[in-house]
Amino acid sequence: LAEKLQDTFKKLKNKGKLTEKDVAEAMREVRLALLEADVNFKVVKDFINKVKERAVGIEVLESLTPGQQVIKIVNEELTELMGTSQSKINFSSKPPTIIMLVGLQGAGKTTTTGKLAGMLKKQGKRPLLIACDIYRPAAIKQLQVVGEKVGVPVFTMGDKQSPVDISKAGIDHGMSHGNDVILIDTAGRLHVDEELMDELKDIKNDVKPHEILLVVDSMTGQDAVNVAEHFNEKLGIDGVILTKLDGDTRGGAALSVRAVTNKPIKFTGLGEKLDDLEPFYPDRMASRILGMGDMLSLIEKAQANFDAKKAKELENKIKTQQFTFDDFLDQLEQVQKMGSLSQILEMIPGMGGKQLKGMDVDEKELVYVKAIIQSMTKNERHDPSIINGSRRKRIASGSGTSVQQVNKLLKQFEQTRKMMKQFADMAKPGKKGGKFK
Ligand code: GDP
Ligand code: MG
């Protein structure tokens, strides 16, 4: 989906002015892309109409091109579609909070129960898990293993008692053991059926959970949406957890579930490991679907923080190769004002989400870089070529770093300066391929 939409917007990006025809054409493609991504038909229709209504005749913001303006609207409407703000768990004012996880077989209930318990534990809660899947062989064992991994106790009574009795006994156990959140892992079926619903209703009526969270597999696309609709009608749900988003490239379920059920997506599962659970952020999901990272918020942040006059000065310095360590320091501070480095990287298209995991952006590195520059004299900052061996030693000890670190920075700075000069040259009028103004 992301790729499709990007193509569409690329066409728009180069236009100077946005006509009604442009909007209509772009929307036709957006519509196709959404349908292909298995987004519910009615949801698509409403969505397109909304965007069209907003896009045609709109005053283009000074800071954006018309193409960007349409992207912005699509982005905002996608966010709206998935619920504007992130939904949290409603904790009961009188603990324990009882959460029931329901869904079809294989959706990821048991895994998610463990993930959620681990997350809550990290937030200082004292969760207890109750094993109520008495049908699937080894389901109880599976929950025990998961519980052990996240260090959360699991209450079981084998498979001879009814799920209602197990739940009630489990809650009593939790209350007498000081557990403030109780998560009930229930059984699923391959398809929605009456028997399953009756069993879940029985638990609901007896236990009166504060939250019923439906776990759905996002890879099943439109089916996930139908399942959500059914569960919501028959049982009533408070929210949805979308699992396996790591394998879902189309994003159709994420887009439709909220619109169809009017229930928020609260969390997303992003892998099989027990820490692969994240709160659901509609705005981030919209951006990811648009395939541009949080490009817009990056633009917005940059505009808010970057002083235009300074930018002009900087540009001149780069062109005349007078870019100094003082400017470099300025730049660093600008970047830091925009957020942490890892946050910024996450906002860059292609760098978002998964690819960043495991890649540790070393914020400390920046602290050292600043310390090194601050240990330079004014002259050194303006003309790094005078920084000889003894100066390097002095700077290193002054900044609490090593000579190697100083050397590394000097080298990087030189390369940056060269690169910037090249860009600046490329942008000179008359030269081909110049994109930098
Ligand atoms: P249940 O039948 O609903 O309890 O589902 P399980 O918790 O047993 O999960 C079914 C399968 O889905 C298991 O192999 C899980 O490891 C896998 N699974 C669950 N959540 C995710 C997820 O977010 N991403 C991926 N890739 N796999 C998941
Ligand atoms: Mg299970």
C-alpha cells in the first residue's frame, strides 16, 4: 500500500498548482490502492469523499507544495479513521482490573496475554494470568511458559473445570495475592460460532471484566474486520489488539477495524518475541501506511525550530566553504531541538519502525562531539587545519575524551564539509541534477 500511494503522490509533488482534476485523479488512485490493500469498501468510499471535500478549493499552506498539502490531508484523514489519539487500558479505580482477551484460534491471544502482562509489569503493575483455554491441547502449558518468561504468575486449574469457574477462582486467588491486573486468556475457535460466543458471554456475565480486548490477526485483512464486527455485536468489546503487523504489508485491517466497529485499536503485535508489543498510535500508523515515515511532522518540527535567517547564512557559508565548527555545533543544537536523534531517524522514510530496532543510536556520541567542539579555541573552531598533535591532546583532555575521538571528529567534519560543498555546487544554476536550493 505504501508503495502505491507514494507513486501517486510523486506525480503530484511536482505540480505547482493543484486543480480539481489533480485531486480527483489522485483520489482515484488512492481509492484503488486502499481497495487492493483489502480495506473495507464502505470505509474507502467515505474516506475518499472526505479527503476530496477537504482538498478541493483548499488554501495551500505557504510552507507546503500543493502535493504535500494533499498528502497532509490524506495523512490526517487516515489518522482520524484509525482514531485520533492513542487509546489506553481503562484501569479500574478499584483494583484488580480484569481484562479478558478473546479472539479466534491462532490470532495470538496467548502470546499477547504474555506480552501485555510483561508490559504492565514493567509499568509497575502486579499482573496475574488465568488460563481458561481448556480445549486446545497444551494451551495451559503455553501460557505457563509465556508467564514464566515475563516473570508473571499463572493461575491454572487444569482442563476439567469450566472456564467460568476457573476465572472466578483465579480472580479470588489474585485478590488474595495482591494482584492489581488480572488477564484472562480464553479459548478460540477456527471460526466464530455460537458455542464460543456463549462461553465468552458466560465468563463476561460472571466476571464482569473491565476490558474485553479482541485479538485479531492483521494478516487476515478483511476477515479480521468481519471477526471484529461479529465479536463486537455478539459479545461487546472495548478495544482491539492487532497482531502480526510485522507480516502485514497491506495495512487494510488496521485501517478498517476502527471505522467498522467504532472501537479503538489499543495495541499492536509486531513479532513473536514477548516484547514485540506496542501501544497503537494512529498517526504513526497513518504515516507508515503512507510510506513516508513521519515526514510531515519532521517538516513541521524543522520549520518550527529552524530560523530562516540562520539557514540563509549557513547556505552562504557552505557555498564559500566557510562552514566552521561553530556552525557545526549550531547544527547539532538545531537537530537536538527537534528531538532525540533516534526519534528523528525514526521519522525518516525507510528508517521507521522495525529497521531501527537493534540499531542503537548512540546519543552519548553527540554529547562527546559537543564537548570536543566546546574544548576548542575560537581560532581552532574557525580553522581546524591548525589543530596539530599537541592541540588534539589538549582538546581531548579538556573534553574528557580520547585523542582518537578527537581525530575521528576532525575527519568526519572535513568529510562533511566536502560533501556540503559538493551539494552546494550541484545546486548552482545551470548545472544538471541539482536538487538543493
Ligand atoms: P491464540 O491461539 O490466539 O492463543 O494464538 P497464539 O498466542 O498461540 O499465537 C499463534 C501464533 O502466532 C504463534 O506462533 C505466535 O508466536 C504467533 N504470533 C502471535 N503474535 C504475533 C505477532 O505479533 N507477530 C508474529 N509474527 N507472530 C505472532
Ligand atoms: Mg491460546
